[in-house]
Amino acid sequence: MITLTSPIKIARIQTILILLTIIFLTLPVSNLYSGTKDDNSNFIVQLELGPVWQSLNDVQIPNNQDGTRFSVVDLAGNGPFPAFRLYFTWRISRRHDLRLLAAPLKITESGTFDTPISFAGKTYNPNQKVEGTYQFNSWRLTYRYRFHDGENWRWWIGFTAKLRDAIIKLEQNGLTSEKTDLGFVPLLHLRSEYSINNSWWFLFDFDGLAGGPGRAFDATLQIAYNFNEYWSLSAGYRTVEGGADVEEVYNFAWLHYAVLSTSFKFF
């Protein structure tokens, strides 16, 4: 879990990103290959780092006259906050992959409300300091099938089993209340890679599904560079949007990530 309150932590993340870039730029660049075409590695470990901003994060618990709708953005600010992800991919065969993802996220900040807020059975006073916590940890297992393998383009389609571990919590002068949510979410998966040349390539990766009282979308577009047959570095933009409108909870959020990612292929 990450508590996103300290500028020192942001500086540490930025230092790590700079060091990673320096390390990978000094790796030997011989044996460059088309990372999307002739990759025979069986396993891939990928670390993704970068700041995240929230442009929308509205909450009402319970989702009726007993709850007050408020904005986590107004309470905690837009950011940026540090975040990270860790992927592990097993290429079972040339066309079949399994991928594990750990994507923890926890924002804890303090602010004030302009009006009284009823949240999860408690009422919080205006113009007094309130500490708010928004946690949305995502653990996923993805199966995908490569259905197109062209000269420049490769495409996968599959499905993702997502375990959502969410907490929204308020604290004020010893008063506290929270709503927890641990649940399973099925998502569709789509991935595409385009080779520019033997070392540069674009990637698009998407998990998402909409229907009923809620939706969830996670999409990224990045440009990648292969240093050699083992290491690559990519950078780009990720957006995560979604939420639910049910009797117990109303929560919709929209997050924006600037990401830098490094991958190591082996065996």
C-alpha cells in the first residue's frame, strides 16, 4: 500500500525513475531485435512507476437520503500522487499468455468540507479538518490469445479476473467511519503492438467492461524501446475510469497516470 501524502515520497519516486533510465541507457545495445515479432522469452517481469492525478472522485455512502455526496478531489486535491504496478507474464506458447498484475493505490489527505457530510452512518462538521482515505487496490489475472501476428502488427484478445480491494474512510476529531468493498470483477482484455523498426514500437493495453450499475476501464498507450533481447523501457499515458451506482454505494473516479516502465524477459 502507498500513503500518498509526502512530497519526499514523490521525490524518491522521481529519483528511482531517473536511476532506472540511466541504468538502462548504459546497457549494451547489441543484438537489438524486433521485440514484438521474434520474442521467444517465456517470462516477463515489468515494473511501472509514475505519478497519478484524479480529475473526478465522487462518493455517496449510503446512496440514498442518509448519505451526502462529496468530492474526494475537493478534499484531497488533484495530485500528483506516486503510484506503481508490477506485472508478471507467462507466455505459455506463441499464442497463449497468462499475466498477473498487482496495482495498489491508496490516497490519504486532509481537508475541510463547506457543509455537513453524512457518510457511512456518521456526520462530519464543516470547516473542521477531516482526514480522508481512498484505497483502490487491484489484483488481476489475465488470459489472452494472440489472434493476429503480422509483419508490424500483433493483436491479442482475452479476459481478466479482477479482485477489487477498496476502502473509503473519513476521520474527524476521533470520529471515524468507512466503507470497505472486496469483490470480483470480470473484464474484457485487448492488447496491440506495432513495430516501428527493430528497436522502437508502440503498445496499447486495455481492460474494461460496462453494464448494469457500473463500469471499469483501464487503458494505456506507450512507446517502447528494446535495449537488447532482455531489457526494454517504455513511457506513456494510462487512464483508469469507472465506478458503481448501487443502493449501498455511489462512487465514480477518473485517474490519469504518466508512466515509465521497464521490462525484463528471461528463459
